[in-house]
Amino acid sequence: MKIKVLNYPSESAEKYLQKIINRIEKIPKKIETEVVKIGKKVKKEGDKALIEYTYKFDKVFFDPKEIRVKAEEIEKAYKEISSDVLSSIKLAIEKIRKFHSKNLPQSWFIEEEKEIILGQIIRPVEVVGLYIPGGKGGETPLISTVLMTAIPAKIAGVKKVIMISPPRKDKTLHPALLVAANEAKVDEIYKIGGPWSIFGLAYGTETLPKVDIICGPGNIYVTTAKKLVSSFVGIDILAGPTEVLIIADDTADPEFITWDLLAQAEHDPMSLSLLITPSKKIAMKVKKLIPEALKKGYRSEIAKISLLKRGGIIIVKDIETAFFLANLIAPEHLEIMTKNSMEYLPFVKNAGAVFLGDYSPEAIGDYIAGPNHVLPTMGLARFCSSLSTERFLKKINFIKYSPQALKEEADKVIILAETENLPSHAEAVRVRLKKN
């Protein structure tokens, strides 16, 4: 296959870029209608609906008592994974905790003159639900997503973290998934997936606890369910297909670039994998290497479709133009493979996460570096940030005025209230002045 190579500026490049910049994924009306029906049934029937949908779509029949993972299942999981997998999980946890512990807001107050105290108290939400996809047949366990969602919640002080994940045909979850959840201090684990499980967490059922926030990725049906419940329960983000944009100069290694593009393309047929470079030499080398690399790839069919549909190489006149385009696109992952890459960090305005230098592949961020890999896609990096401890915290403002302080500012409050035609607001202040 041939990935498209475009020169910028040109009509073809502009046309391609406009599609990429305006890449918001719309949920088809048919899917939304179907998911709405699922939500209504779960709200009305609770566990009964969860069991029916799990049997219908996942081909697994549960008694409600079987949905929650038991302690002995977790004990068994430890025996089924290798020591290398366990040590990798433990290292990832250590690094994720270290990074996210730095991003923990503190309560504060200021004491003004006239006996006025103002401030903000920080409180965690009570219960968080994590949705962890299992992939086809439950054999693609997203261990990293367990860690990236559970650890910030626990650092924030969330009392109860609930994890749900679609069951395998034998009514189990992948052992590595169970071990990761246990090591990350997840409190309860349930073998349930699909959009019905999202509604189960949002409404609560006889078995599933009602939660305050739901985090974690899923297919379009799960994403639609998250969208529908987002008016009364918190969510992390409505994520679209994953993305990488690589800016490279002629010092970059074309083989590194090739595999980083494929690493994103193998996720989903709609993934975005894009190289922007001022070096025609690098562009042509990568174009040549991609078909060769695809022959080695386990998920090459998915990657081929992704690269044909949305992949691209854009040749620009200079690095400054590359960053101009990157900021317009606002990618989920931005890799900077240039000489003295750190010097270009100030050029970045819009990106979910930035990877600097030839030896900082996006894959290191997915698993073990420490920063969160739950990132804004579809250009939402223009105004959204990665998942962090702050998502699990509430900021509650407080105000304390003394009688004298209220008296000195009362006239201004009364004027503003009467200007807004809200007389009871003004009177609420006047009655206090009469008592003082």
C-alpha cells in the first residue's frame, strides 16, 4: 500500500488538512436510538436487563451473584501471570503514582480586612466507576487503562473505585486485568461490559453501585452511553479514534517514525497517523518503509485501512510551518523528532501529550512513563487536558463575612440586586443591616 504524500501549501494538502482539523466524530442517529432504549431498560429493570444484554451480545449467561469478581478469582489470577508481567505492572504503578501525586490541589483560604474570610475546600467524589474494554473475546486486556484511571482516583482520595469489564466466554476476566486492578487498589470488580454496564453504573442496580464519575474508553456504543449519562454523572472524556502526529527534521530516524505511525494505526481503522516534515528525504524514506513494516505487523490489516483512510505525510517548507499545522490539528499525541527537540516545546500550543526526541515513543507514554494516557482526541486538546487527579476532586468555595464587613459592602449588593430586578436578594441584605 502507499501512504499519501502531500506538499504544503497545495490544494490537495489543504483539502486533506481541513478534513483532519474538522474530524469530530458524529454518533449515528440509529446507534443513539438503540442505546437510548438500552438505557431505559436498565433504569427500569436493573440487574435483569444487565443479564439479558450480556447474554444477547456477549453470549455469556450470569446469575446476578456471579457478576462480582470474588477474592479467590483474584488469588488465582496471580498464579496465572508471569513474574515479568507482575513486575512490569508494579513498576508502572510506581511511576504513575509518582507523577500524579505532584498534581494534587490543596484547600486554601485568604483573610481580608474587615473580617472577611474567603477560600476553597477540595473534596474527592465518593464513588468512581472504571470501564475497561477487554477486546475481542476478552483477550486484549487494557492493563494500562486500569492503572491510568484507578491510580489518580485513589491519589485524589476516592473512597470506592469500581471496575467493570466485559467477560470472556468462560465467565472470567483476563488474569492480568485482575492483577492490575488489585495492585492499583480497585475496591470492587464486576464482569459486565457494553453500554448497558455504563447505565448500570450511572443509575445503580441491585448489584452495581451507583457512581459519581465514569472513566475509561469503549466502542461507539459505550461512548454513546457515556454521552447520554453525562448530564447527571461525571465522565472523563468522549474519546474518538486515537491519534499521533510526528514532526521530524532530517536528523530523525525514519525507522522510528515508521513504527510509531504503525503503532497508532494498528489501534483502529479510523486512527490518525500523520508525519509532517520539511525533509523530503525523510518523507520518501518513511513512505518506502511503511509497506515493508506492514508485512511484519500482527495487526497489519487494521493498520492498512487506517493509513489509507486517514494517514498521511505532509512536506512543509520549515519546522515553524510544521508546528503551525500541528497546533491547528491539536493531536492526541505529538512526537517531536528533531535536533534539540526540547527547544521546540515552547512552540506547542495544542496537544494532549508531547514526546520529545527519538527515544521517547508514544508507546512509553501508554504504559510506564507516568503521565496519563487518557487524552483528548478529535482536536479537543484545544481546550481539554489529560485525565488527572483533579477530575476526581470537587472545589467548593466558601465565604465568611462579619456584620461590619457586610454593612460596608451592602449598598453595592443592593444596587446590583435591584438592577437585576431581584428585590428579595436586596431585602436579604437589608434585614441584616436592621439587626446590626
